[in-house]
Amino acid sequence: MTLDAQQSESERRPGETLRASSISRSYEGVKALRGVTLELRRGEVVGLIGPNGAGKSTLVNVLSGFDRPDEGTVELGEREITRWSPHRRGRQGLARTFQHSHSFGSLSVRENVEVAALGVGAGPRRAAQRAQSLLSALGLADYAESPAASLAHGDERRLGVARALATEPRFVLLDEPAAGLPEAEVPEFAAVVRSVRDEHGAGVLLIDHNMALIMEICDRIHVLDQGTTLAEGAPGEIRANLDVAAAYLGEAPVTEE
């Protein structure tokens, strides 16, 4: 693809907001989501939190096209994309990571990133450039030629982010990217998430149970409980919300150390 063609494709991508409106989803009579509305804008990090079984992964699957709602719509910019496939959404600027690695273990770290770029239409040269840049930025350059299966857990998480960013997304859904990371590696990973917002201009939906990470880097937080929206607002508002404290954060509001 020529540079002009790449720019034309970018201009055709829909705009600045990813929105799920009044999403409901049931499985065998169990209501996983009930009328949930969530909006993510480019250039912000929104935390999605809640107890186990709250509906977080279901909502991410609906947003990314791996599941379809019983009711409600998903919009990317001005387009309704509710019935679009994950691949079609990816080509229009929506990327995600998964709780468990979806990398190709037998391919090198570099090849994994290149394949992600090729999958959304980048040419071989452009894919190689993206891989080199992202591996350097995410601290994976030393492992570029190593098999992905050989990576330590934290590096594997970074590879997942690199693969997502290789698609040059407008929106990135990070599903528990810090799960299992040693506490000492969390600040470094927080810097990676900030770079997605600040350097790549993407909107980030961050699902994680590490409340220190969520409170530190999120611009807004959306709280789910039993498939419904319990609260949404800035970190300080969520920290002081008694309903959130009772449902998820503990018996009393979280206080500063």
C-alpha cells in the first residue's frame, strides 16, 4: 500500500468515539449485561472495573465483535458496527488484547508484531518498520528474534500491547493486561499504557483488578456490578463512592495512604 493509499484509508476510518449503547446480553437465562452504556473517546484512558462476574469481559467481547448483544448497539464514530466482525473492526481502528496470550509461540517476537500489522493491510516494509519501532518503545528489542513462547510473563503482556498497536488503532481494549505482573513491573507497564494514549493518540479501555494502577492512570472509571452500571466518574469520585466501596473496593471508601 502506498503512502497516499495509507492516508486515504486512515481518512476513511470513523471518528473519535467508541460507544456501546444500552447493551444487554444473556446466556441461558443469566443476564450478563443489562442496559449498559459506555463511551470511550480518543486520547483518554477509561478504567472498567467490577467484581468477578460483573460483565466486564462480556462488554469487551461485544465492543470488539467477539460477541453480539441481545439488545443495544455499538458505534465507531458515526457508524453502527454492532454486527461487524472483529477483523472488520480491526481494519477500522479497533484493537484489543486478551487475558491469555494469542501470540504465535513458534514465531519470533518481531514476526508476531509484523503479522499483526500485515493483518490490517500494511505492506511488508511498513510492517517491519512498525515492529522495530514498537519493540524498541516497549522494551522488547533485545528479544526481537526470540520465539514468543520463550518470553517471561511480563514481556508476553508487552508483546500483546505491541501486537495491538501494530494495527495503528484508534481504540485499544486492554483486558487485564497487568494480571500476574510482579508488583515491581507495574509502574513500567503503567508508562506503556500512558504512551498508548499520549504518543499514539488512542482511546484506551483498561480492565484490571489492580486498583492502584486503575486509580493512577485512568481519566475516568466505569464500574459494573451484576451486569449494570453502578457508577462512573473521575478516579476521585469513584474512590469516594459508597456504593462502589461496598460492592467492590471494600466495606468503606478507599482513602489515600
